[in-house]
Amino acid sequence: MDDHRLTGSTSAPSASPGIDMAAPTKVQPRVVLAGAVGSIVEYFDFGVYGYVATIIAAKFFVSGDETAALLLTLATFGLAFVLRPLGGILFGHFGDRHGRKNALAATVVLMAIASGMIGLLPTYAAIGVGATSLLVLARCMQGIAAGGELGGAASFVAEYAPNEKRGLLCAFVQTGALAGSLLASLVVTLLFTVLGDDLMNDWGWRIPFLIAIPLGVVGLIIRAKLGETPAFEAAESQDEEESAPLVELLRDHWRATLTCIGLSILLFSAYYVVYVYVNIHLQRVVGMETRTAFWSTTLCLAVAVACMPLFGKLSDVIGRRPVFIGASIAAIALPLPGFMLLESGTAGAILAHVVLGLIDSALMGVALSAYAEMFPTRVRFTGIALGFNLGAALAGGTAPYVCTWLVENTGSPLSPAWFLIATAVVTLLTAMRMRETRGLNLKTVAA
């Protein structure tokens, strides 16, 4: 057992003797597309739930208090994140034992089924508490599916990617995530524009959830046509798959797992504050018209999607660590003036929204390549999935709830900024202690 396994180091292991571990010089576009398509489906589904949260609150929860109903809806939103680590363990075990391809196909199917289910559910007015229970079940299914998605997609693309382009290519997987949120925002915005508030509240809210079904079918078709990664095939040919990936991960790579969690804290808090909660904030606290708030979110997401590959490429040039540190410092300095600017009128609010979105764009652009470089092949899927999703459970699903609660109980529209700042401090401290991994060769069998 070498030093990497003894210390739980985040440095990548070296290749086994006698095995050609040369990295490929280029990656076929369909490999990147296969990695990104599941993220599109996942974040489309999660985004839609957040964007129609106020409608869901009225349809599935009974309360004379509008804020209480919204908090219950956001608590159900957060429930899916609690189950994401479980999904990461289940799909991570399968993916590290039996390959990335089949695990990724299963995640996209389960997510599409769960989202389509929400679109077909009867409301509380029709069947009472049974509707609430079915909504919770669907969200649990979404959480388990999401838990296996990005860990598998990151492993898949990273193991195909040339060492010097891994940041850029893994950024496209995360671009798929933001593209899914952008698509969700655009669909909901257009539906509000075309149908109007009354029809949208009546039945139009179901349409985005039902769209997830054909999206899932497309994702399954794309993923079903791909083979396994060279790194996993090499491990399989040498009988180096780990029989209990979670056990080895917690025994030998616990430091890397903690690093992954710490780096994910800000990524997820920023994502769900900026792209989900701010939309609610603009409507309920600032008083912005619904469609204007959705167009602000859509523009914010569009800019973030466009910039994310640039941040991934930047990490290939200057390293993963500097990008994490820079984004964390920005997330400490900018939230307070940003939330002040949200109160300054439409133009100022949109500008603040876009600037805050760029912080998360930088984090998402660098994250998956950095995480993939922290773990050896035989536990990579499990390591990324567990660390990433524990960060999601701690700071992602809770973010809209916490921010809504803070504003309601403190009376300060700036209070969500302090939540962002607190999570930024955690990620900054983690980034300052992480090892630089840019350019490491992942085509390894043994660690």
C-alpha cells in the first residue's frame, strides 16, 4: 500500500507497471455530450421545482399562512438533497464495480420517471394528504437519482479527457447542469408569458415536469451507445475493481472526501441561492413582477453557462486551487452589496443577479476536474458522488429554505447574503489547504 492510500492524500496515484496509461490526445464530442445530458435532465427537473415552488405550495400543502406553505414546499425541495448521498453511495458502488455506463443510464431514467410523476400527481384538493405524500416520494426518487448523476458523469468524462484539457471538458458536464437550469427557467418564463398567471396556476405548471420524460428518453439513447472508459476497462482487465468502494474510500481517502465536501459547500449554496432563491426573493421581498424575475434568472443563467467553460480552461492554465480561492474570496466580498443592489430597481437587480451567478459559474467550471483528480479509478465514482452530494445536502437543498426563513424571522432582506458568506469561508479554508492536481494522469489502475 503506497503513501496515497495510507494518508488519504488528494494527489493522484501513479500508474501500475506494465500498463499503458498514456492519456488520449482528443475526446469525441459524443463522450462530453453523454456526460452532460444527464446533468441537463437533473438540473432541469430540480430547477422547475424551485421555479414553481409558490404554485406547488398552494397545490400540495394546506395552510392559512402563505409563508408557512412555501417553507413546507422548500423543505420538500431540501428532502431530495438529504437522499443524494444515499444515491451517491448506491450508484457509486455500482459504477465502481460494474462500470460507469450502466449506472449513468439508470440515473437518467429514474430522474425522468420521478419528474414525470410530479407532473401527473393529483393535488391536495383532490385526494388530501395523499397528494403531499406522493410529492414527497417523487422528490425522494429525484434525490436518489441525482446522487449518482454528477459523480458518474464526472468520472466518465474525466477518464476520457486528455490531462491538459480535463478542466475544460469536465466544465462542459457542469455546463449541462446550468443549461438544464437555464432551460427550466426559460420554459417556465415562456409558459407564464404565453398562458398567464391564471392558467399557469391552474394546469400549466405541470407541463415542465412532463417535458422531463422525453428529455430522459433522449439521454438514455445517447448514453446507451457509448462504451466504458479506458481507465475502468484497464482496472477491470487487471481485476483491480474494489469490492467495497465505500469501505476503501472512508479508510484510505477520507481526506480527499472531506476536501470534496468542503469545496462543494459554497458551490451548492451559491447555486441554489442565486439561481433558485433570488427568483423568489425578487418576487416576494423586492416586489418584482413574476415574469421580470424569471427573465432576470434566465439572463443570469445564460451568462453563467457561457462563462463556465472559460473557468474550466482557466483552471487548466493556472490550476484548480487558484480558481477555488478566487471564487471564494469573491463570495465573501460581493453578496452584501449584491443583495443591496437587488433593491435598487430592475437594472441594478439584474446586474447583481448576473454578478453573483458568475461566482458559482467559476466554482462549477473547476469542480469536477478537481474532484476526479482526488481519487483513484476504483473509488472515483463513489468518492466524487459522496463528497459532492454531502456538500449538496449540507448547503444546497437547505439554501432556499434557510434564506426564506432568515428574511421572515430577521426582517432583513440582506440576511441571505450572510448565509452565502458563511459557506464561502468554509470553502476558502478548504481551498487554501487543498493540493494542486492540475494535469495529473488519471489513467491508472492501482493506488
